Amino acid sequence: MFDSHSGASTEKKAVVIGGSIAGLLAAQVLTKHFDHVTIVERDRFPKQPEQRQGVPQSQHLHVLLTRGKQILEQLFPGIEAELAESGAPSMDFITDCAWLGISGWAPRFPSDLRGYTCSRNLLEWTIRRRLVANNRVAFMEAGQVTSLLSNADNTSIAGVRVRLDKEVETDIFADLVVDASGRNSRSPQWLQAIGYQPPQETIINSFLGYASRWYELADEKPIDWNAAYVTTQAPGTRGAVISKIEGNRWILTLIGVARDYPPTDEAEFLHFTQSLRSPILYETIKDAKPLSPIYAYKRTENCLRHYEKLSKLPEGLAVIGDAVCAFNPVYGQGMTTAALGALTLDECLTEQLSQHPDGNLIGLSRRFQKQLHKVITVPWMITTGEDLRWSTTEGAKPSLMNKIMQRYMEQVLVLQTTSPHIHHVFTEVMHMVKPPTALFQPSILMQVVKQVFNRHQPQQEFSNGQGFPSPASVAE
């Protein structure tokens, strides 16, 4: 950027509001385009991979999808090896995951859909450690952003005002401010305060809740998988997932939809686990050693703020991550979508600065929000489309297209239990490696049509009576 008074060149500066996954990934991208990046975070960061107050959901299971893992390695080369060195188990998301779908257990076989399973605390700490070592990045901890700073006519954002330790206020000036502060983002209010319309919001709430507990399993437990998922199938309301993480620990997360919230009482927690469609998870943890209390979380509504529709937006502001679109976490798309958002910011900045080598950012804000919305559209469609299967979901009603897609997907999920090819493509779509249109390729479409017109087949058994997939259902 240039000093408008002297004409002299000055450092290019950016500020990121929020030090969670979206903010950290955005900061890494910004170091390619700015000389100095300041991350303002309300919390004080722990020295080790531990929970912090600003991430209450960190004690629940988190999954970095295959596409997210690819982006993470692209932004931080070698970070997969660092996670492995920290004890994060390697995971083939097909062969190492027992998946109970709507009509039986999906086949398990070696695939190219690989990653690492670890706690949210370890993942965030590992990324943050990389940024701490970057001399272009500075962390401002225990800092609460109270307002945006703007120029005289409010056409451009000039930085942020920060309250430190709830007392002293300081102004940080920057050429670009990135709001990655999550669901509680105050950008709508800050924009309104300087004369802009706040974005409209779409909220779709299936009233889903979690309850999670960490365990140590007995060594003799006969398990040949690293994760097991009992899906929630409407109109049923219960599901659960368990996964191995670093330190030879396991996280069990119970899921309840339509206000059928999993309990935090120990006996009731076990009873809920026992009530699932398969005994696999109950049999796995009934004699295991609990390592934590039972944690509950209920803030799972899908919330989309339509910045892309605003006719006016000040220059020098970008809103990203959950601050724009927060998903129901049960579908595991949040961190990967945040990573895609960081790539989109990188692409928009690269294009902007190639056209304006002088550092002019005019037009960037609106173009970025429109491009980000295109990235969000597919995961939003998948997540909300699934949530609308429950009649108790509020915020929207399933459209004709939703209903058609739901019926089609039901047929795909039935075929998933007997077709390794369909299960592989379905998993690729869930991991955001392929678009949903991959499920409409001719070979799959023809199987769906054939199935619809065939007689109803007998329902496949869910388990062998001992809590584990029957050999016939997992053999491939």
C-alpha cells in the first residue's frame, strides 16, 4: 500500500479477527500478500493441545475431511507428518470405518480417502504452532474487537478497535480486515453502525444436540476399525459415532435430533448408547475406562449470512468461516469449508493484486463474498437438505427439489451397502473430493432406476448379534 500523504511505500498489513481454524488458515494465506498479519483472539492460547473457552465444541469429535486435509497440507507442507508424530492415528475412511447406513453396513475396502483423526485441540495447536514460527504473523491474545475503524466517508475499513484484558483500548490499522470470529460475529452490527445494511440471515434448525465422552478401551477389545458410525435415519432421531484419536484415546459422540438431546447423566448416557440401531458402540464402551466428564453441545443450527446479496459493502473487509456460514456440525463440513474459504481468499487476492500491483483493494470485498458464496452453496445444500428430512426442523420446508433429492439419495444409500463402487463415490462426495453430481453418473443412475422398479429386497442384517458388522456385510 502507499501513504496517500507522502507517496512513500509502507508495509501492507492485515488483521484477522479470531484465532480458530478459519482465522488461522486465513492468516496463513494472508502472509503471501501482506507484510504483517495480526490475529486478534479473545482467549489466551494454551501452551499445549488443550481446550480453551472460545471453542466449547472442541471436546466433541471433529473430522477433517479428505479435501480439508489436502488443503491443510497445501498451506502448511509437512503438517500431516507433524500430526502423525503427535500420535494422530492414520485413517482410511472406508476400510477403517464401520458405517451403518439406512439398510445395513457399508462394505469396507482399501481406498485413497485417507487422513488423520485427532482432537480439535491438537489440530488447532499444530496449525497455530506453524504460524507462531512465521515472522509475518503476530498474535494479540485476550483482545476483544469492539468496532471496525473506517475512513472519513465510511467507504473503506481502516482497521479495528481492540479492548485488551477488558480494560485498555487500542486501534490497529490495516489494509484488510478478515472477520473469522465464528457464529457470534458482530460484523452485521458493526456494518450497521457505519451506515450499511446488515446481511439477511437464513437459519435452518433441526434441533440436534451432542453429548460426548472420552474413553480408554481395554487392550483385548476385538476391534478392526478406527471409527464406527451409526447414522441417524429420519424419522428416527438417534445416532452416534466413535473414533480413535491421539494418545490411544477414543471419543464417543451421541447424536439426537428433534430435541431428543443425549443426556449427560452417566447411566442415561449409557442407556442412550444402548438404544441405538446397532449395539456396536455400546459393546465397545460399556467396559471402557472413562477419561472425561460427559460434555453437551446444542448450538447446531445452520446459519447463513447473505453478504453476497449486499448491494453495498465497505472496502477492506472480508468475512469468512462460521461468521458467514455455520453448519450443523454433524455432517463434518465446517473445517473443510473454512479451508476452502481460505483458498478462495487467496485466489481473490492473487487476482486483485495481479491487476493492481500498487496494492489497491477496491472491489475485493464484494467479489470475495460472492465467490465464497459459490463455495458454500454445495455444502449448504447437502447439510440443510438432510436436516429438512425431519418434520420438526424449523426455518424452511423441503422444496420439490429437496424431496426428489432425498428420495434419490435414499436409493443410493440402499445401494451403498452392496456396491463398493457406489460407497466409494458416496464417500468421495461426503469428503468434498467430488461434487454431488458424481452420484448421478450413468452407472449409478441406472442402478437407482433398476432398483426402483425391482421388487423390494429383504432387509440386510445390521450385526452379528455381538455388536460388530456381520462378515458378509463388510467383505469386499
